[in-house]
Amino acid sequence: MTIPKTTLILILLALGLGAFVYFHEIRGATQQEEVKEKQQKIFTFAEDDVQSLTVKTKAYTLMLERNSQGSNPKWLLKYPVSESANDAIVSYLTDLLVKGKSDRTVSTTANQLTEFGLAQPNATIDIKLKNQQTHQLILGNSDFNNRFVYAQTDSSTQPNGNINVLLVSTDFANAVNRELSEWRQTVDNSKSTPLPTNLPLPTP
């Protein structure tokens, strides 16, 4: 049985259309999703890569360093005092830095950073890795419905001079907006002494 030429052309067109839909819609969407997932990740380092953290809020500045002895505690307070840090509190923050993702990104100019609370940020987290690389996360205001916090990273500036403002989880704000005493290892409150907040910063 011979298939009419017009029917054959229609079959080939249908096959071609099916292939187009698969590669450009289905497979393309999957690849775009993979790219989107990669773009949403704030940082690419691992938790074990982090050597030290400096947390600056409007209330205090705090410096933390990984315990080089490899024993408990895992983290040490280096400023404003030198003592054992609360590993659970520090691990909560490092876990957010490693696994945290941005919900979406807004491109803006430098003179508009004030609108996002990033010109005078609520908190700044400076990260130093074991390989001496450094990263920074700046936290500004919450968005209009308090679901996310505006943030800026060390890779925010675009070639055209605009700045990428990220929307990140409010967990970041919760991780750093705590009493200074919470960062120290749990001790008997009756014997603990207040942590000073007005000491001069150590020289790098």
C-alpha cells in the first residue's frame, strides 16, 4: 500500500513538531530549572571550608574562628572576648550560608540601595575560607510582607554597574539578630559575666 505524498508530509511534520516540543519545551524547561537552581544558591563553598566569621550588627561586632584543635568546642569566640562559642548557634548560621538560596533577584542601581536597607545594613557577615578566599553577605530590610530579607553578596555588581539585590530567607536575620550572650557556650548564668560591646576591633 502506497502512502499518499500529502499524508507522508503531514506525518513528517507531526514528528518534527513532536521533536521540537520535546527538546525546546520539555527538555529545555528541565535545563532551565537546573540553571535556575544553580543561580538561586547564594554561595558555593562547603561548611568545612569556612575558617572564620565576622558578624556585624547595629548592636555589636562578633568574631568567630574554627577551633584548630579539632576538638570540642568546634567554634571559638575571638572577639569581643576569647572563649568557647555556642556550636549550635554558629552551626545554624554556617548551614544557612552553605545551603541558603535566593528566592529571586532584583537588579537596581547603587543609589537605590537605601530603599532596600542595604546602604546602612542591619547586619553584615564576612566569611573567610581555609583557602584564604573571602565572601560577604549584607542583610537589609524585610520585603513588604516580611517573607524575605533583601541581601547583597560580594558578587552582586553586574558589568553594567547595576547591583543584584537578592531576596533571602528571614532565617538569616534570625540567625544574627540575637543577644550577644547567646553566641557563647552555654554556661551557668549565675557565674557568667556580661560580654563587652565597646572594645576596639583587633588589627587584621
